[in-house]
Amino acid sequence: MKQIITFLSFIPLFALAINQGFDENFYKSDIEQKRKIFVKTIDELLDRSFEKIQLERAFVDKFFEKNLKTAFRELKKDELNKLISLKEKYRVKNLLDYNEYKKRIGLVPKSMAIAQAMVESASGTSRFTKEANNLFGEWTWGERGLIPKQRAKGKTHKIRIFDSLQESVDSYLLNLNRNHAYEDFRTLRAKFMKEGKKLGGLEAVKTLQNYSEIKGKYVKILSAVINKNKLELLD
């Protein structure tokens, strides 16, 4: 009974974390409880984001499978408009470049994403997470953002503010899927997919040197976090 009560006591906090952000009870928890709740929360957020990406990918696959047979002579306006929307969203240069859509509209290893969230947000305890729902340290140069307290002189970037943790996860995945800085990641993912292999986090993080100013050291930190927390079990 004690075990059941303990588990149920996490449910309201878990639901709140997904919809809004981590509440005071989370921050009052001990380190181990915080870690478990944080990992579980990011895992669930990723599942929700993955569902949306998979629907986009399914549309693209169906679009090209159908229209390649007719040499694009029977295009429907609504389907074409949706493809144009995805082209712009994922920054695909050629509207009918099926291979590029497949390369860009995809999932990421959960272990890598969770490790990055743990590092970038100090497992949900950073100022950026508390005040901006920012789990992955994403920057912005717009008007809406938090100014880093230790921002170097001459720098103008801000920490992007998100309305929810879910929005932060969605943005992180889109960033990896379309930003030119992560072309190596997408190339590696496409290679593994073509070979019918599963891309694990420890292999994927090697392509993220451009994510942080500390380059190779960042990759080592992520690898250590994945190993210490056995996150590859979630891939």
C-alpha cells in the first residue's frame, strides 16, 4: 500500500509539470526524487512531440507515394498547401525533394534529448526553466526573452521564453531537424535508418559539438550523463 500511495502522490505533480511547469513540491523534493520526476516528465513530453512528428512524416510519405505514381498530375490543393507548410517549417529548399523531407522530419534518441535537458536546465532547477520553461538553453534575439546574468559584453542574445515545457520540447526537436548546425546529426540518423539500425544516444551525441560553445567537452558531458543515468534504456 505504501508503494502505491507514493506512486500516486507523484501523479498531480507529473500532470502539472507537463501542462505548465514544475511546481514548488518538485523543488522541495530530494535530489533522487527530482531526477526521477524530471526524467519521467521529459520522457512523456517527448512522446507527445514524437506523435506530432510522426503524423507529419506519415503525411509526407503518403503524399509522395500517391503523387509519384501520377507524376504529380493529380495534385490536390489542400495537400499541396500542407506540403508547402512543412517545406517552410523544416526549411526544405526544393518543394518536391522527398529525400530531404525524410532526412529532416524525424525523431531523436530519447537518451540524448533527456541528457541535454538535464544538462541545459540543471534537471529543471535552472532560472531559465523556472522563469521561461526553457529546458534546452535555446537563445533568441527577439524582444521576448530573459537576459542571462553572465552574458558576455557585446552579446545581444536572450534566453527564449516558452509558454509551456511542451513548447520547449517541440522547439528543441525542430531545431535539431532543420538548423544547419545539426546537419551531421541528420546525416547520421538517415544513415542508420537506411541501414535499418537504431540510432542510440551515445552515438548521436557525437554530432552535437555545435550545440555548445564548449564543443567536445559538451559531448563528453552528455555521454557521462547518459551512462550514469542509464538513459539508453529509454531509446
